[in-house]
Amino acid sequence: MRIALGSDHAGLDLKNLLAAHLQNKGHDLKDLGTHAPDSVDYPDFGEAVGRLVAAGDADFGVCCCGTGIGISIAANKIRGVRAAVVHDVTTAHLAREHNDANVICFGSRVIGTLVAIEALEAFLSATFAGERHAQRIAKIHRLEEAQ
Ligand code: RB5
């Protein structure tokens, strides 16, 4: 899969760890930064990941910040992005199955690294369930169109 990654300084170590895991699995990665521990602003990286996913140049995005919240809010401002903060395997696979999420977000200060890896795997291997969930995603599209 083509996967875009982004983080702020707080999410840097987790982003690098997830990138190494995905690389080992043979995915095609675009690491959009940050690449150094200096303080940066999470919206810049949520936007960069979101734009790549929304443009169809990445199948999925992976975002990390301290809580996962700020970077998910930023990514969700890009039309076509459905970014989900996940905390475990259950929220990760349901984000795909029910919400057709295309960006997964982690809080490096609130999740263990093994849980994050397992959640990421659950997210990537799950599929959108469609049916009643599709009409809800269609409503989200309509909200975007009405902006
Ligand atoms: C950075 O200190 C922190 O605010 C950021 O990583 C994130 O948790 C925001 O949602």
C-alpha cells in the first residue's frame, strides 16, 4: 500500500517506529516529517498527510502527535479525509469498517508502542462494511459539499 506518514515533534518517535514497521512489511511510504525533535506545529503535518490522501497519491495516512487529537482535527479539514484517533485494536478496525477512515491518528503520549503497531495492522487489514454505513459516509460527503 502507499502510505503517507506525518507527525509533530511529540509524535516523531512513534511515527518513526511505525514507519520502520511498515517498511518491513513492504509498504510504499512517504514520510512527510517532521524529521527532527525541534518543536513544530501539528497542523502542518496533518494537512500534508491529508492532502496526499485526498489527492489519491496515498492509500492511507498515518499521523502522530502527543494525543492524536490535534493532528486529526487538522487532517479532517481537508475535503475527503476521514481521520480517526484510535486507542486500541477495536477502535482501529471499526474506524475502517464503520467510518471508512483513510487516516489513522495516534497519541504518542497515550498509547503503548505495541498497541499502536497492532492497531495499525488492524486498520490496514480491515475493510469498509458499506451498507448502512455507506449512507452515513454519504451524509458526511454532503456536509463537505455544503461548506
Ligand atoms: C504538542 O505539545 C501537543 O500539543 C501536540 O502534539 C498534540 O498533542 C496536540 O493535539
